[in-house]
Amino acid sequence: MKTPKIFSDVLLTLSARSIRLNMLRSILSALGITIGVIAISAMGMLGANMTSVVSAQMSSMGNTMTVTPYTGGGGGGPPGMGSSDDDSYITEDQYDDIYQIASKYGTVYPLYSESDTITTKNDEEGRATIYGLEADDMQAVLTVDNGTFPRSESDVLVGTQLAERQDLEIGSKIKIGDEDEGQIKVRVSGILAETGLSSSLRTDSAIVMTEDLYTSFYGGEGEYTQVTILLDDINNSEVVSNALTGKLNKREDVISVSDSSSMASRITSSISTMVTFMQAIAAISLLVAAVSIFNVMMMSVTERISEIGILRSIGTQKDEVMKMFVYEASIIGLIGSSAGVILSFVVGYIVVAMLVGDTSYFFEWNSMMYLPIGMVIGTTICIVTGLYPAWRAANMDPVEALRAD
């Protein structure tokens, strides 16, 4: 039997009246939903913005491939990080093969790297990654923000973060190496532009020197840590990778080839997993809110047994009584979820600004979509948890209900 519109309005009025009569209890229930919606939406927006920022930074270096010595792992790792095995390196002959294959598709350059102790002015010690590059490659792939490229044998370039951390400037002297095992003194000729993730080399906290200076101090000439390939066309990455592995790994695995697109995929997958875990934790607050709503609705049914009996005795149908209590749960859900959406916008923006540091993607749909998602989840939970109390009220015996005090 279809409920007349005027009677539906009466049911809605009775539901709103019940909420007003139990205002504090209803507010606390709605507050639980609000907190849950904030937690779910804010975590979703945080994850979306983290993914967008990382993807944007990685796409700027999407044409980068790295070839590293095979060490039994699943790949070569991020560009500029080198191999984790000090005894593994790419030989001069292997580099010649790599160059012969990859130079047709872009720029190819070898790289030496080492992590070592450094001593700056006032004998302040620290640690930095030391890179060795040919002079021509250095000028082709690096950007000097202040100063010049090395002009003498002892000149080096330093990253911006290292310069700030160690208070380095143009002309500063740095001792590289341990005093007991031998040191080399170099001079800062230039400070590199900040790169973040947008470069084939992680130079922000590194020292870059010429290949001659590097090999004269560390030795190992022709024993490269990695070879970097800057592709002219990113679509050639699979062709180059297959050609390299087919040539050099024919008899046994001697190299690992990785590209930034696969690395970006792994990073975004990790972010997605982390955010999903945080959202699962945040969902606990919605579970608590659901229990609270269930308790409120059961109490409302208990307190209104006589009212239910009167409604049933004057001909109110079961489905109409059920609708009255579902309306009540829906009102609480809508109020709590709406407040949660408004606060999620504010809280989400603050969280993204603090943890990501970049809000340029905050207003995009992949971030904003978590607001309606949070509202739908919050409202749905209220309605679902209100169904059993509503069903119980609808199925009360009218005579027994009228006898209740």
C-alpha cells in the first residue's frame, strides 16, 4: 500500500520530533558519523594528492632508464642510487655494448658513485654520496644554480641540500674520506639546482666530481656503478630494455634494467596500500558510530512503544512505522555526514598542506571525489544500522504496545 504524501510528511515530522526531544543523544550519534567521514575523506584526499604529486615528479623523468650490475634482486633501483653490492660493477666492455645499443635512442653516460665521510669548515663531519662523471656528461645532464662547472682538477659541484646543511658556498673547501685511510681536499666551484625526483641523478645531497678526480682517489677506472640512458622517446623503453638484456644477459644475468615508469608504478602502489591501511583504521570510527546509532534507535523504539501502539491501532501500516524510524536514522546520518564533508574539506586541505607540501592537486576530481564518497558511506551506515530497530518497531503487537507504560 502506497503511503499518501501527506502521511509521509507526518512520519517525517514525527521522526524530526523524536530527534529534537533527544537532542544531546542525537548530536553525539551524528558526531560519531562526522568524525568517521572526516577520517575516511581526509585519508583518501591525502592519498590522492600524494599519488598525484609523485606521479607528476616521476613523469618529468619518465624518459630515464638505468642499467646496474645484477645482484640477484628484482631491479636496478632508483636512478642515481647505484648498486648495493660494492663488488659489483659494470665493466668497460659491458658499457661499450650498452652504448652501442642505447645511443641510437638517446643520451648514454656512465656513472661512478660512492658514499663517504666529508669534513667541512670548523672540522664539521658529515656523510654524502660522491658521484664521478665525465666533464662533458656533467655539463649535459646537470644544471648549476650558482657558480661554474669544475675548471680545475680539484673542483667539485655540491647539491643544494648538502650546501645548506654544511653551510657551503662557492670556494668552500671539503675534505673527502677518512683521515686514517686517506683524504682528498676539493673546492666547491658550483652549487647545483635542486632536482628532487625530477632528475636522473639524486644530487641534492651529493658531491659531483670529474671522472679523473674520482678514479684517482677511489680507483676502479672503467668499473661503473651504473649507466644512465636518457631516451629521446619514452615509447622506446621496452625496445631498449629487451635489446640490452638480450645482448648482455644471454648466458647469465649480469645487468638489471629499470625505468622510471616501473618505479613510479611501484611507488604509487605503495602509497595506495598505505592509504588503504590508514582508511581501514579510520573506518573503525565509523564502526563505533554505527554501534552508537544502533543503540540510539533501539532506545528510541523502547521509549516510544506506546506511540507505536497508538499508530498501529489507528491503522498505520507496518511499512509506515518502519519508514518513520528509517527516516530518523537517515536524518541523523545526513546531518552527521554533511558536517563531516564540510570539515573534511578543511581538515583535508590542512593535512595535505602539512604532509605533502603541495596543494596544487587538491581541487582535482580524484581528490574531491572522497567528499561525496564519505557522505554516502556515512549516510548508508546510519540507514543500515537503523533497519533492525525499525523492523522491530514495525512488527510490535499493537495490543501489547498499548499495554506498555
